[in-house]
Amino acid sequence: MKNRISGTELLKRTAHMNTRPFLNRAVSIISWLLVTGGCVTVIAAAYTSYAAYFCVPFWDMWEVPNYLAKRPMSLLNWLWWQHNEHRILIPKLLMLLDYRWFSGTEIFLRTAIFITLLAHFSVLLWAVRKIAGFRGATFRTLAGLVSMCLFCTAQWENLGWGFQISFVLVAFLVTVSFVSFVIYIVHRHNPGERVSIYMALSICAAAAATYTNANGIAAWPILLVVAILERVPKRTIGLILLVWLGITASYLYRYQTPAHHSHPSIAIHAPVQIAAYVGTYVGAPWVWGKFAYPVLFGWIGIIAAALLLWKSLSRERRHPIVTLFAALVLFSLGTALMTALGRLNFGPDQALASRYETFSLIFWFSLGVLLIRFAAERNRTLLLTIQLLILGLMLVGGYRLRYPLRAARERALLANTASLALLTGVADPQTVEMLYPVPDLVWSDVPYLRENRLSLFSHYLAEDLGHPLAGTYELREGQCDGAIDSVVEMPGTAPGGLKITGWAWDPVRRRALSQIVFAVNGQIVGYGEVGYLREDVSNQLHSRAAMHSGWIGFVEPIQRTSPVDLYGIVSCRPPQVCRLANVSIPPDAVVGTSGIQKRDQIGRNISRYD
């Protein structure tokens, strides 16, 4: 009787046996979809970096040419000099290399950012394969999740600005440190294993992270806690503690809290505000337009991570992969807390800055890896559910790609426009403030950049300025359409330094022009940046492609005896321009600070569109 099985139980077992192959097949198929989605995310990140490119120093990056131009201190002092609340010794070295080898164009730094992300991705996948032994569908699922988070375009600020190598690099170095330390723990009892190499690598990577960005300091207490929990030899614990104290002491030597930041000793007395900031920081990736509840999602994630880690770490024998990603979770939370203590006075919304999402995304993919491991060992249905959730997030991210792309392009547009003001020597404070809030500092560094052909002055536009138009571009038959809206003579420049706005359209290709070129007597005297929103032109031309046909340009200070003619770049290979029909600025136009006072109608639309 004991061996008899009821009919109901038999049906349940039969159903379970029949559904397992289906579940396995579904898990395998979706894992390949996740790998494909991960590859698309990497491509989207690369395109975002390309779309965000501008060839001019931006905000903090002016620190490098300012030092090179003035040399107010020795190189070692400058490298060690505090930058806000950070000591960014390694990023400063990379910035100097960019100026030494690549003319300060930031191409080297942006490439380094992308290579660092790829290296970070590779180290994580190598770790989960070597330490946890994941294979097949589970490994592909993890690969899709990690690539989705590491290359997420929500962190567009880090993808499109060379200075942000400090954020991307510190995350990579901390991961290398934790991975090396976990491998040391796993193999320390194996005879013949040279585990001291992994221990040395872990300490060196943590030290490099500390001198890359302030939150690198958070790696040390985590290493110490892991060492104690894993009962490593006391000499190892002592070594970690000794190096930590030494590096922290050097970091804090003559350290000063920036005057415009909140002091940690004051901020710590505002626990509610700190909790709101940390929750917003962690939940920032979940802000989708009107669907904005970052504090709620942040604290849901933190509580879920706490429960999962408590369940996993409270066991006497912990799996090394759990230790690794638990350490990464703690690093992300430590970064959020450190940022809150230093920037609480800016309010919780400041935690939504896209550059911070590099660390909040580390939190989420670490939590995801732990959940996937839990599901893969216990419940195939739960693993399938998690896969579908990740796939859904990929689809949402693809749908929302236009938002970070738009933000990246807008910044690039404004920065490139400001670079044209510097290139032509037109002192437009409002435009140059986009590059740095103190325009006088920017202008003081321009002679050094021009003299050494660095940054924007290494660009082909700088080389072509003052050269004959005919020798630089081929003139295409047929004219382009456009108009001038305003012409302003900028105060503080020699007579004739002009800021001009308008719109331009190529009727042959049915798209906005790439750039505007100004010429007097056939000689190039200025440029205009195209891409500003012009809904009125789009409506007139009945084309959405004309939505961003507006431009802002600058003409260098010259004595004009001939009209300024306008051309539009329609092709870069070969370099080709078209003349803007019926659009020019007469030499006798009366120009003032409020705009042009026309003696004849200059800024008019093309008649056939009136």
C-alpha cells in the first residue's frame, strides 16, 4: 500500500515532467534574447558616446589647460591637489596623456571610458564563470543583465564626457579588487597556489580606486569585513588594515571640505534627509518620465538586498559568488551614503544626476545576479520570470533611448556652439558660460590652446579659418534655403565680431545642413552650429527633418567692406557646400547689442515658403 500512488499525485508528477522540457527550452531561448539585447545595449552606448562628442574642454576639464598654461605649482602638487572632495590623481594623469598624445581632443579619454566598461564587463563574466561555474542559459542570462546595466545609456553623462573616466574607472578598479580578493579566499588553502598575487592585486586595485575617486575609500572597510567573515589569516587582516589606514591618512592630508558642500559632521544629524537622498540615489534608474518614485524603488531594492544578503551570508558556508556581489552591493550603498553626506545641501533631486547611475546600476545588477543564482538552483519557473522581467526592462530601455540621446546631443550642441565663439574670438559671455561658469578663465586659456593647436584648435575648422572657401570646399550646384533671424555685434570685441542666428535647409537631401560657413570675399571668417529646435520651419516645410534646422554662428572680428555670405556644409566626403539663397549681411548693416537694424530686409524666409 505504501508504494501505491494516487491518481491525483500521478497527474501532478506527469504534468511536472511534461512542463520541465518546455521550461528549459523557454529559459534557453530567452537567454539568447537577453544576450542579443545586451549587444544592442553596448551598441547604443557607443552611439550615445559618439552623439555626445564635442571638441572643447567642458567645466572641470578646464583644470588641465589652465594648469598647462599657467603652471602655478609643480606637476606632483597639481596631481595631488584636491578636486572638490576628491583626489583624482590617476584621472589627471590620463587627462595629461590626452593633451600630450592626442592634442586634448578627449577622443583618448572617451575611448578609455568605453574600453574600461568592456574590461569591467569581461572581469565580471570571468568571475561568475570561474568562481560560480555558471554555464549555458544561466550564464547567458547573467551576461545580458550585466551588459544591460554596465552600458545603460541612462548614464549618458559618463559616456559623453572625458572627465567622467574617474567614475567609470573607480567602479572597474573596485570590482577587480573584490574579484581578486574572493579568488584569494577560494584558493588560499590549495597547496602550490600563488594566492599572494591575487592578494597583492586586490590591495593595489583598491589603492588605485582611492586615488581615482573619493568613493574608492569605501572598498577598504568592505575588504576588511569580508576578510573577518571569511576567517582569513590574521596577517592578511592586519595588512589590509595597515594599508587602509596609510592610504586614508595620505588622502586626508591637508584635506578640506569644499565650501559649497555640506560638511559630513553636519549632514549626519539629518537622518531623514540622508535616507531620502540614498533612496533617490539607488532608485534613480527607475525614473521614467512621470513614473518617478526613486525613493520608493530605492528603498524596496535596499530592503530586498538586505533580506537576501542576510539569508545568504548568515550561513556557515557562504558561496564565494555571494560574497563577491554582496561586496559590490555594499560598495554601491557606501557610495550613495558618502555622496549624501557631502552633497545633502543640494537636495535629494541632485541624486538623480546621470553620472551617479554608474554606481546605482552596479547595485541593481549585483542584486539581480544574486536572484538569478537563487532561482537557477531552486526554481526554473522563477528563473524564467526573472528573465522575462529583464527582457521587459531591455525593451523599455530601448523605447526610452531617445531621452538620454536627446540630453547628450543638447549638451554637445551647446558646447560646440560655444567652441565656435572661442574659435572666432567673439566674446559672448552667455554662450561661453556653458563651458565654464567663469568665462574670463576660459578666455585666459584660449591663447595657450591656439598657440599649441590643442583641443578645439586642433580641429579642421580652426585650420580652415581664414583660408579661401574655394580651396577648402567644393561648391555644389543649386542653392540651399535659409534665413537670418538676428545679427548682434558682441561688446568687448573688435569691430565686426558678430553673433548670428537663423535656420538652414538642404532642399536636395531634404534635411538640415551639417554646419554653416561664413565667408567674406571668398575667405572663411566664421562658422555656425546647426541643430537648434525650429518648429516654425518644420511646419513651413512640412517636414520633421527640419525640426532642428536652427543655427547659431559667429563671425570673427574683421573690418568688412563686402557682404558676409552664408554657405552650408552638405557633405564632408568630399567637403562640399551650398550657397544659402538670398541670404547675406551687407557691410553697411547697422548692428547693435540688441540685434540687427536692417537697412534692407535680410532676415526673411524664402519667398516660396511664406
